Amino acid sequence: MPTLLHIDSSAITDGSVSREVTAAFRAAWEAEHPGGTVIHRDLAAEPVPHLDAHGITAGYAPAEARDAEQAAAFALREQLIAELESADAVLIGAPMYNFTIPSTLKAWLDHVILMGRTAGESPSAKGTPVTVVASRGGSYGPGAPREPFEFVTTYLEKVLGGGLGLEVDFVVPEFTLAASVPALAEFVPAAAESRARALELAARRGKELAARFAA
């Protein structure tokens, strides 16, 4: 049975749109594969530590040459990389925080990006489909006044697609703060429409990918 790696990074649990949309994808996936494996990492509930000097240097040293601190640091990198490599599909909730991704998600990426293995000439997870739910409080799409401030999809497309060789697809619910920020009140209908569209797209994507691996 196929394996789904599901990563949430929103610091908000109740009312998080990115979590709601990733849940819609996962529900559609699990409906097709009720006996399958889902590896769920909630980076807000259990954040991975930032990559430190021991973890960095261990990535460039042979296993037998690593000291105790390097070995301990690399054990976590190995676990996270193995989860990525074992996945048939990846699902990532990536809300926009201050124009880019949450630091918890950046920490996870720093651990799994390893030159000569997951990155480089022959990335070990190359071709794995990844669906990114890139929610944002306002609008940052083409033509929007704040389009130049969008560093979520632009960054993740380069890192996940160009760096790790993954097959990247985005689901982008916008205006998620419209109901709570007075200055965005006029966009409440647009927010509802965007949320509904994102939920539908995520569920369809989850079902399509599940069907691909069932074939």
C-alpha cells in the first residue's frame, strides 16, 4: 500500500485554513487507501530543531568519521530523509508568515536537503508528487499589489522542484484573515470562495494521486 508523508506547519490548530485543506486531501487519500500508511509530522506540536553545526558537518563526513555529537545530529536527519524517501506522495501545509514559510518548515527542509543524496545530480526522491497548501491572509497572486512580497510558492517551487526534484503542485487559499482583519472585510466573500475552491482542489488531488498509486 502507498505511503503518504503529511506535514503541517501552521502554529494555529483551531481555525487553520492550511490544516483544514491538508485534512481534505488526506481524507480523500485515506478513503482510497484505508489500510495505507500515513506519516504525519505536526511541526508546530513537535518542531524539529534548527540544523546546527554538528548536523551540517555530519552531512559531509563518512559515518565512521563522525564524533558522538555529529552522529546524534545526523540520526535525526537520517530519520527525516528516510520518511521523505519512503513516501509515494507528500502533502505540506505551508501558511504564509511574514511573506514566507514558517520557520518550523524551514528547519525541516534544512534537515532533509542533503547534497549527494536528496539533492544534487540524482535526488533520491526525484519525481515524488508533493502537494503544497500555501495559504495566505491576503492576496499575493499575479497582478496583486503585494505580488512582489510572495516568497512561499516562489521559494518552495525552487527548493522542492529544482532542489529535490519533486513534482510540485500548489493549492492556494487566499484572504484567510478577511473575517478577522477589518481592513480586509470587503474580501470575506472572496475568502469563502477561495477556501471552497481549495478544499475541492485538495480533495480531488488526493483522490487522483491515490488512484495513480493504486493502478
